Amino acid sequence: MWKQTVASAAHPRLPSRRRKVTPGTARKKVPSISQLKWMSLTRIR
């Protein structure tokens, strides 16, 4: 189950199936992407 969440986080652009929930997913996906970027920055440092 968690593998699916990781895949979705890695690929913010999901198929048309998730387009119906674009507003809700977008708000939840934006912070996740920002967190991933921060994690990469912290790892580099």
C-alpha cells in the first residue's frame, strides 16, 4: 500500500482517474513535493 503512495508522490501528474479530485489532491500533493525538495536539500547539505 505504501508503495502506491510513494509512486504518487514521485509522480504528481496522475492519470485522468485522479483528475476529478485535482483540487483536493493538488493541495495535498504540493506540500509533499515541497517536502521532497527540502529533504533533497537537507541531504545535499
